[in-house]
Amino acid sequence: MSQPDPRHIAAIAHGIRRRVLEHTLQNNGGYMSQACSAAELLATCYGGAVNLGPVAAPVVPPPFDRVPAPGAELVTGAVVHGEPAADRDRFIVSPAHYALVVYAALIEARRLDEVAMDNFNQDGSTVELIGAEHSPGFETTTGSLSQAISQAGGIALGRRLKGETGRTWVFMSDGEFQEGQTWEAFQALAFHGLDSVRVIVDVNLAQCDGPMDQVMTIEPLADRLRAFGASVDAVDGHDIGALIEAMGREADPGRPHVVLAYTDPVRGLPLLEERRPVLHYLRFTSEAEREKYAEAYEELVGKDA
């Protein structure tokens, strides 16, 4: 596995912010703060830190025209992650509301055709507003937040039984650590010694109802995770070099490894600061506000990655 190129990752991250803001302007709505906080995280994952199989060409997502049933063709979002192999990684996205940001990352990494955005949130489209198991980049249904870490544990245990050497990655949001299932899952990972499970967390300290520390604090998160049997690296989530190093580190034997990436939910779009304390979803309150964001978009387009 070759070392990821920080310049390539920076270009993907820049493209994520630009593409999500463009979509938000066109549709009067988008998960903009998640794009600002997670751009470098997802860019690093899709820029080579996660060992995914190659794709021959950017994937055009198929329509979702039937309810799953015995004998029906299976539509899965895993197709953009390349052909699975014993030594390749699996990548499970947990927070389904990050879907728009995931699609943007996949397009910038040339795994998903940009025509996908033409069908975003349309009837019959797999490119859903809230990602599901058939949406590009989503290998499993995530349902309620925190389910993916449990699913990853089952996948990793199955892979170990089959003798596969690839890792199983999970991308999480920090709000998922308010869920009891997350802690039960980490306890199970440690009990089964699943050191092939690697977790990267967008710790942007913001959630739907406001700042994390005003809703229900999760700190000291690193200490809590270590107490539940994980090894932990805490890094600046916008420092690509630090992300590459932490994601590439060998796990402690028998312990799942967690990269806590502390991020800024307005990074790259300082205008969004006016929306604090509630940053979860950006919908314009007036045409004047939309014009301000259109100007910010032009500035973002003009910047070098």
C-alpha cells in the first residue's frame, strides 16, 4: 500500500467544501457544517489511507426501482469501494446524514460520477438525502446513529474467521458517543480482540440541538475509550499529515484503534460562524443571506486547494 499524497488529499478536501456549498446554494439546503468539519477526514480516507480496491471508472449509481426481495438484484453502495479482497479494507460510514458530504468526497476522488448529484434526493434514486445501504459509499444500513460500529465488529469477526487480513474502517460522528450501543460495541470489540477495526471520528463538538457540551458532554472521550479497551490517537482533524500518520499507525494488539479528529464545523467557510450555536443544517432565511453565501462560494472557487 503506497503512502497517501497530502497534496492530492488537500485537493479532494477543497473540492468537497466547494461542491457541497454549490449544492446548498442550488437547493436552498445542505449539511454544510459537516462538509466543513469532515472534508480532510473523508479526503484522507478516500485519498489512500483506507486501502480500498480501485474502480475502472467513476460509478454511475443505478436507480432503486424495487423493494429488496428474494431473487431481486442487490443494489449496494459498496460498489464505489472497488472489488473486495481478503487484503483490502472495508469502509463503513456510520452517520447517514453525512451522505451529501460522502457523495462529494467520492466524486472528488473519482469513484462516483458527478451525474449522481443530478439525482440527489429524487424519487427512485439511490443517491438519498440520508444514506442507506444502497446509497453510494454506504456498505450497510446505519439506521439509528451508532449501529455501524456494531456492524463493523461483526464484519471484522467474520473476516478473521475467514483468514482475511484487511482492516475494517468506520467513520463516525462524535454525537454517536451519546448512544449506549456505541459503548457496548467497543466493549465487544475489545473482548474479541478485534484490532483490525479502525475508527475515525469527526469530533466537531456540534450536533442538531446545539453544542455538544450543552446537550450531553462526551469528554474526556479519549480516556473513556481507553477504559473500554481501545487505543486512541487524538489529532487536529484538518492536519492532513497528522491524519495520515494516525490512520497508518499499527494498532495495539487486541485493541481496536480510534482516531479522534477534532475539527471546526466552519472551517473554510467563516461566514457560517454567524449561524452558531446551531450549525447542523444550512437553509437560507432570506435572499440577502443566500447572496452572501453565493459570494463566499465565489471566493472558495477562486482559492487554491
